[in-house]
Amino acid sequence: MAQHPLVAALARDVPLAAAVLEDIEEHGPSAPVWTPLTGGPPCPWTEL
């Protein structure tokens, strides 16, 4: 993220995470399928 100043600025205010679409479809968007892009274990989006 440090290589992209606009993304770095956004990440200071908005938690960024990624999830596999199949996991979201199978378990739902509130399941612990989101992996924070700053590191850490998968968690629900509400805990980012």
C-alpha cells in the first residue's frame, strides 16, 4: 500500500480486507472470511 499514496491515504480511514467470493457465498458476508490487508487472522467485516 505504501507504493500507492491514494490507497495508503484511504487505508488510514477505511479498513481494507479481502475475501474469496465462494467463502462469502457459502458462509455469508458477516462470517469470519475477511482477511485484513494489513495482516492478521480472518474475521467478520464488522471487526475490521
